[in-house]
Amino acid sequence: QVHLVESGGGLVQPGGSLRLSCAASGSIHTIRVMGWYRQTPGKQRELVATITEGGSIVYDDSLKDRFTLSRDDAKNTVYLEMNRLSPEDAAVYYCYAWSTVLDDEHDWWGQGTLVTVKA
């Protein structure tokens, strides 16, 4: 079992910044990928950024110039620094983890944290 807890969402003005955090607990040693997705009403959940166990990071191309994913292994936490936010970035942001144990694999999701961007 992997448990993910997000924090850091909230209201920000256009052009502002926010940092989201996601702390993982449980079977940390089985996690191979962690990252963030986001979802707005009526749309599919979409990739924001992920980081592999080895440290390789993938961003959505449209976000990589403004968003930065990082990880603190000592705290089992990943962070998403979001800059120059626009109303189009408003969404529920979900922390994600993919774990594997032998032939078994599993997707884990946090409860989501709401990001609102408005003046």
C-alpha cells in the first residue's frame, strides 16, 4: 500500500506562484514513478510531470517552462513549483505514484488539491 497526501493548493492571482507538495508513506520502496496530474470538470485527467526512481523527469510540453518538479528523498516527498499561473492552470491537482512488486503493479492517487487562479 502507498498513501499519498497532497498540500499547497489554494487561491492565487494570475501571474502568481504556488508550490504543491505530495508526501508518500507506506511501501515507499516499491514506488518507481511519482508525479502530478491535473483535472478540470468535464475533462480527462492530464499529465503535468512525473519523476522516475532514477530521477528522470517528464513534463507536459506546454508546462515545462513554468512548472518544476523536484523530490526530497529524505522526506519521501515530491514538489511541484508552479510559476506564472493563469486561469487555464486552475484545476484539481492529483499526486500520482506507480509501484511495482515482482509482476504486480499498481497506480496510486492522492485525494487531490484544488488550485484556483483568479484576480
